[in-house]
Amino acid sequence: MNHQTKNINPWLWVPTLYFAQGIPYFIVNNISVMMFTKMGVPNGEMALFTSLLYLPWTIKPFWSPFVDIIRTKRWWTLAMQVLMSAAFVLLTLTLPRPEAADMAAGTTPVSLFTVTLLLFVVTAFASATHDIAADGFYMLALKPGDQAAFVGIRSTFYRLASIFGQGVLVAIAGAVELKTEDIPLSWTVTMTVTAVLFGLVTLYHLFVVPRPAADRPTLEAGTAGAKAVFREFGRTFATYFTKPGVLTAIVFMLIYRLPEAFLIKMCMPFLVASKEAGGLELSTAEVGVVYGTIGVIALTLGGIAGGLFASRLGLKRSLWWMAGGMTLPCLTFVYLAIAQPDSVAVIAAAIAIEQLGYGFGFTAYLLYMMYFAEGEFKTSHYAICTAFMALSMMVPGMFAGYVQEAVGYRGFFWLVMACCAGTVAVTFFADRRIDPEYGKK
């Protein structure tokens, strides 16, 4: 069996594997925001509970060694896909139907969605585990040359998953809502589409994903092997937190994206909120196009531009330019909150500018994590960095809704601009420790 499957063409499974990796992440962290908002859950509770769903990605380094110890990476990857497929089916069957008056008034109690949130939690833990296993499997199943050749492909299909999740699925919900005027039905249909598609991809992977000979559990080596893994696991954390400049690095990773961490949680609620409530009153379908499609394309282009820019100048010389990209374009949301334009084209242009800047500025964040992770435990230390990355989005997001409810959308976006001072401050301190040659071609 191993001999028959280990030479399967990577084009047959790498694109679909990373498309499948992206779908649950965007369902849990983005679609949930839009769905709860349209169902009338108040912004404070919506932001708090959807931000807590980031937790599995924050703490995944703590259980990642067990993916090495128990079973193969292929088993973990496919098992998590089966589990997530089942969760999507159950989401479809259990999605509640709030009262129309509560949805219109924005007073739907979040307790109505207890089962939905539990299923999102299951999906989040499964998705975080899938990330660990799939990335490890990618390195085991492909030769180094193929790994480099397909890194752009996997990134592209992950972005396509973002467009599908935040664009196509939201547009489907909007189209059903427009036709039936039934908001709960629109999200039931959307989750059904997700469940069917993800189930088909999972079924496809059961037959197509290869079985590389190198994909073996550590536990097969015996108890000593398992003990060695735990010992190395402890040493990984010890060496990370004794690295020179670790405090500066942690503060940078937690604060650099602070403006975006607040903004991203309230972006979709702002776009669909009524003009009287300070929003832009876009339809669900329009949000799918403007934010989920045009915005994601701009984000991707910004990331590509950032990569090219950094490869020419290096991380140190490009850092301040990228910090500017992370902060200044947030002014577009201040403009949108003040002007409340009716033109979808104007709104789309403003969002594209902000997302382009964020994509450009985020490149420095990724490069900085790679730079700090350099050393003996590069892979494990980078995984710890990604935990701080997730935490940097989770904590501000938990409070974003309550802040917005207290000061309104206009005041909220001015506060986002004030948070840019944090980005500037941590950039100043991080810049002093970066090797001028790092990141140059």
C-alpha cells in the first residue's frame, strides 16, 4: 500500500489539503462574526465569544508533540477532517431560529447559540490540530525541492479558502436572505453548502493523500522515544524564554497588530449596521463581495508586495515602512464612519486600501517571527511565536464589541487610530535588535 501511494502527484492533494485547512479557520473566526451579527446577537457578546474561539490556535503548541507521538500525520490530518465534517453537519441541523423582533433589535441572547458555540469549539480544536498535522505531513510527503516549489501553491489555495469562506459563503447567505427574507434559513443553507463541500473534500483525501514511509509515530520507537519527546518539549520552551531579547519580542508580537485586532472584529458588524446605528447598511451579499472578495484580494496583493519589498531591503530597513502600512490605512474606517457613503464602490475602495496596507505591514510581522525563531528549535520556536500571534488577536477582540457599544462606531475607529501608537512604540524597540542583513536576497 505504501509503495502504491507514496508517489502520488502533489498537484492531486496539496491544493485541496490547504484549501481544506483554510475553510474551518475562516468559518470559526470570520463567518461566525457575520452570522451572529445578522442573527441579532449584541456586538459585545458576539465579539467576546467569537474571540474566545481563537484559543485553540493560541495554545496548540502545548499539544503539538502528541501529534508526533501518537499515530501518523496522515491519520491525524484525515481524522480531523472527518471530525470537522461531522461538526459542520451538526451545525446545519442545530442552528437556532431567533425571534424576528430580537434579530431586528439586536437583542438575541447568545445563550440561544450554546450548541452552535460548542460545535464551533470542537471545530476550532480540530482545525488547530489539523494545522499541526497537515504542515508536518507536507514536509514528510514532499522532497525539499518540491516543498519549495509548492509553497506558493499552498499559500494560494489557503487564500482561495479565505475568498470562499468570507466571500462566496457570505454571498450565498445574502442571496438566500434576499430571496426568502429568512435570515436563519440563509445561514442554514450556507452551513449545508459548507458541510457538503468539506465532506466531499474529506472523502477525496481518504483515497488520494499519500502514505509516505517517513510518516511514522514517535511512539513506535518505544517508551524511551516518548520520554525523549517530552524532554525535548520542555527544553524547547526553556530555550525559547531564555533567548536574548525575548521580552521585547513577545511585546512586539502582542502589540504590533493591535489596531487591526480591534478593527477586524468590528468590521463586518459595521458594514451591515443601520445608518442610524452608525453603520453602512450593506446587504449580506454586498459584504461578501466588498470585504470577503475585494478585501481578501487586496490583502493578498499587499502580502506579495511586502515580500518583494522586504527581499530587496531586508527586515530592518523595511520595518518602519511596513509599520506605516499597518497603521495609516486604518484612517479609511474613520472616513467611512464619518461620511457613511452610499456608494458601494467607495466603500470597496476604502476597504481595499486598508487591507492592502495590512497585507503589506503583516509581512514584517511574519518575518520578525521567523527571525526570532532562528536557532536549534526553529520549528518549535516558530510555533510558539504563532501562539503569541493568535493571542494578539484574541484578547483585543474579546473587548472590541463592548468598547464599540460604549463609544459608537465613529469613536471606536478613532480609538483604533490611537492604538497605532502601540505599533509605533514596539516597532522602535524591535528595530534596535534586528540584524540589518536579515531577509535580504
